[in-house]
Amino acid sequence: MNNSVSDQKLNELLNQFALSPEDSENNFNLGFYYESIGQTASAISYYLRSAERTSNLLYQYECLVRASMCFDDQGTRNFTVKGLLQHAISICPKRPVVFMKMRTKTVSGTIRF
């Protein structure tokens, strides 16, 4: 994506957010955009805001998993990753994604669950 298209997309997302900052979808979209450009700290903030502002359990689950992935990308945040994944499990205990991530982390030795 070139800079002008990227800037335009960010401006659109920020305008939507400015009009409705409590909307969980606007927060998620900003988080997803920031994650896609490698700005994981910003992405985490919006993912957590999104999870707090929705009553949809699958949406909360997705936000927590994505936030944990961002923390994991940052490195040295294993306890935070573990906490977010455990919280995601408590929301949707039958979803397999978190269990696969936990298995990978346990096998690699980076986190002990």
C-alpha cells in the first residue's frame, strides 16, 4: 500500500472513530489497521477498547486473541499474553484458536500454562 492510500485509509478510520468513539467496530477497525502496519501498541489499545465496548462474546474473544498476538510480537510480554489468552478461554471455552496458540507457546517453552 502506498503512503497516500494508507494515509487516506487511516483518515477514514479516524473520522469514523471521531464520530462514534464508543462503537466497538470502529475501535476494532483501527486496531486491525494499526496491527497491519506494525504499530502493535496502538493496535492493542483499540482491541482492548473494542472488547470492553461490545456484548458479543465472539467479538470479545477475537479482540483478546488479537491483542495477545500484538503483545507476543513485541516480545518479553509472556505473562500478558498468557493472561489475555486465559481471559479469551473464559469467554469462549470451546473455540480452538487459543488452545492452539497456548500449545505452541508451551511447546516452544516461552510460556508455562
